[in-house]
Amino acid sequence: MQLMEEGYLLRIFIGESDKHEGKPLYEWIVLKAREYGLAGATVLRGIMGFGPSSKISTVKILRLSEDLPVVIEIVDTRDRLEGFLEKINGCITEGMVTIEKAQVVIYRGRQG
């Protein structure tokens, strides 16, 4: 797949414990992004954060938080990301979604 130099970055901020169709929501979103044919997706697990509820989630002290922050980053064209977001929008019940310009410098897959 070719990706134009000017791409866009979709960021989805959710909680690690968020679920959809019995799966972690972040996993479900990445699988849907692959089905949709988007250029790529990565899930990042945060060690601390808060969202609209202002509840702090952290790995500090002697116990792990049950709902650490998770960020899903997906890169593609703006049109494709907006189309994908329309399909998954109803599944994100809490969190934040952003879209921003991203200059794609290298986009390569494995050979063979």
C-alpha cells in the first residue's frame, strides 16, 4: 500500500478495561482498522493519566490500576480515517478522539 507524504494521525484515548463484543476495545478497534484496510495502527499503554472523569489511573504504589490509559494511533489519509471513525464512533462510550496532520517520512513493509 502506498501512503501519501501528507497523512493524518487518528488518536483514540480510552481505558484499558473498556470492552466491545467481549473483547478489549483497543483490540477490537485495531482489528477493525485492519479489516478497513488502514495503513497501520499501534496501541500504547500509559502508566498514568486521567480523562473527563478526572479519576487518576496509575501503576504506582503496590497495586496495578484496573483501568490504565490506552492510546490507539492509526495513520492514513484524512478521508479514510474519518470514514473509519464514523463506523466505530458508537463503540467509544468514554474517552477522546483527535485527528491531526502527520508527515509520513517512511512507510515500508517487510520484503517477501
